[in-house]
Amino acid sequence: MKKYILFIAVVLLAVSCKKENVVEEKVAGVKVGKIAIERFDDIFYNSSPQDLPKVKQQFPYLFPAGNADTVWTNKIKNPLLQELHAEVDKKFPNTNFLEEDMAALMQHIKYYYPQAPTPKVITLISEMDYANRAIYADTLILISLDLYLGKNHRFYVDFPAYQKEEFEPSQIMPDVVTAFSQGSIAPPRDHTLLSAMIYFGKELYIKDLLIPDVADNNKIGYTKEKYDWAVANESEVWKYFVENKVFYSTDTKLIGRFISPAPFSKFYLGFDEESPGRIGQWLGWQIVKAYMENNKAVTLPQLLAADAKTIFDNSKYKPKK
């Protein structure tokens, strides 16, 4: 019996891999042209105050109305910001790797969204604006390179450790896809924990499709150790959620315990500090993946529009033992 089950598993895996290979072959044929990265961070901080009118003319959308020119010239002359710019240049002397990654991403986006425009990609320094590391605004992608200098950089000393883990160059593409997905996923229809889980599960599933070569732990912003903990304890996490009947609860504290960024998830058990934060997002991801595996006719737009209960009830999700 065990040999039969193993045979079936191998066959299903082979079929899945074949399907993925066919998709990737089609993606490779999508034409997007060269993706040029514009280094606004270099252009701005290498300019003089006298150059400001020319820089504003080149990047009008980066200069909100209502600010006097002295706001910008003071930034150019600010020694701390110039030091930050120097550190960004040291870490990213060129953006060749980013151009290649962006071209691959746009091929995948245009495969699933043929009408999507090819956006401009601009790098900048956002002065540590953690909430806006990457912005995707239809025809424009903004990437704050000052938030990808590596988790041990001295400029991050005031950030908590769990946030600093996401300040690695490997998080740039996942952050860009997060920004892209925010305009693609139907918002939750209620305030249950399950709706939040499935919302973020959809976001992570989009990353599976658009950046398939990125490691799963980077897609969710976990260290390898934290991701491995989630995989190893999947059945225990599921058991806890089922036994405590949290899926359809509207207790707002559950969002803070299992969805919001945090150093660890709060089961109020002895292993809490070993767990990664946002474990509810991770479990939602597994449920969405199971739903798509068991409902082959469902398209990506249909998935993104589906409500949480429909996905949950039809996922046939079972945690790995």
C-alpha cells in the first residue's frame, strides 16, 4: 500500500512539474524589451542645488507640490543623507542584476496579465521609510535601495531584529510583487482571521507564479530557519487553529498574534519564541496552494476574486504530518 501511495505521489509530482515547465516555456516567449533602471538616488544626490530645476523636470512625480525648493536642496547638502547615498552606492554599484530580475518579472506579469503596461523602474532613497520599500503604481515602480543594505548594516540599529531580516537584497523582488498584488486581490469581505489568512495566502501564491525562482522563505520574508520551523510544525499549527476555533473569529487580537509583522507568533505556548511571526499568512498560503492544486479549472482572476470561505471549504487542505 505504501509503495502504491508513493507511486501516485511521484506521478502527481511529475505531472505538476511538466505543467510548470510548459508555463515557463510560454513565459520565456513573452516579449517585454529591455528594462532600464533609472537611478534617481544617484542623479539627485550627485547633483548640485543649481541642478535641481533640471532634476525636477526629469522626475516631476517625485517632487510633490507645496514643498519649497529649499526642502530638496537641504537634502542634497545633508551630510547624513550623503553618507546614506554613499552606502547605497557601495552596496549597489550597478543594477544589472535588478534589470534581469525585472525583465523576468515583467514576462511573468504579461503572461498572466497581457494588458499590463511595462512600467518605468526607478531606484531612490526613501530615508528609511519601512512601510514603502517598494511601490508599484501601474506604469511606475519605485524601489528604496536604502532599505536593502543587509540586515547587519549599522544604519538599521534602531529597527527590531525581525524587521531587519527583510532588509536584504533578496527581498527586493518579493517586495515589488507584494506592491503589485495589492491592486489585484479582492479585499476581505469580513473581519475574520480566515479572511486575513486567505488574503495574504493569495498574495504569496501570486509570488509563486510571478517569481517562481525565488526561494519560498524569501517570498514571505522569513529566514531559512524560521521557514523550516513553519514546515516542520505545520500540523501542530493547524491543530491549534482547529482546536481553538479561530478561523471564523472576529477577535481583532488574532490579527496581531498571527497576521501582523512580529518577532514571533503568539500561541501562548512554550514554543512561541521559536515560531516565526505572521504564521497565519504562511498557513493561508498553504491553503490557497491546496485549493489551486485541487481545483485545476480555477483561473488566477477567479482565485483572486474568490471569498475566503469558498477557498477554505474547497481546498481539501491537509497539513503534512
